[in-house]
Amino acid sequence: MASLFGIVFAFASAADVEIADRIKKVGEVCIEGQDCGSAPIVLASVESVGVEENYNKSCATCHIAGVAGAPKLGDGPAWEPRVAKGMETLYNSVINGLPPAMPAKGMCFSCSDDDLRDLVDYMVDSVR
């Protein structure tokens, strides 16, 4: 009889371990003011890609076809009045958006402001 209880106890113990493993917590909430330890903060990084790749994935949709009045890549007459306003104005239009058609960051949400300036330079250089 004792050996029967030993077998049952062994299986119950293994099951308890499996159950405990399945329901263990996977994270913790740290409330301001509590000592939450010193776990390192990991920031996601955005892989830097080339200006042409950024243009193709974020700008080309509108700037190849001229959607909603977007100046086409290489279309000097369309770019001329925009360039005449100055590069800073163009940069700001891309960074902050130009309603109703030009969204902020021009759909390149992973781009830094410097990346966006490079994209503007890329498009303007196509007409120079």
C-alpha cells in the first residue's frame, strides 16, 4: 500500500511541477515608488536603410504617380515652386505634414528627421 501511495505521490508531484510551470508569471508590474530592481531597459532599434530604399517604401506611392498633387520624382516644373520656398520649408512640410494630403513623416514612421531631410534632398536632386 505504501508503494502505491509513493507512485501516486510521484505522479502528483510531477503534475504539480508542470502546472506550476504553466501558470508561472511571465512579467511584473512596477508601480512608481516601489523598489522594482534594476532590470536593464532595452530600447528597440531601427535598422538604418538607404535613402533610395526609404523612398521606395514610403514616398514612391505618391511621388511616382503624383497622387493628391504630390510632385513627381524628376518633374522639375512641379518641384520648382516648392524649392523656391526654401529647403527648410520643404523639410518642415515632410516632418510635420502638409494637410490634407501630405501626412507627417510622409509615411516613413521609422525615419528620423535627418532621414526625412535626406529623402527631400533625394527628390529635389532629381530635378537639379
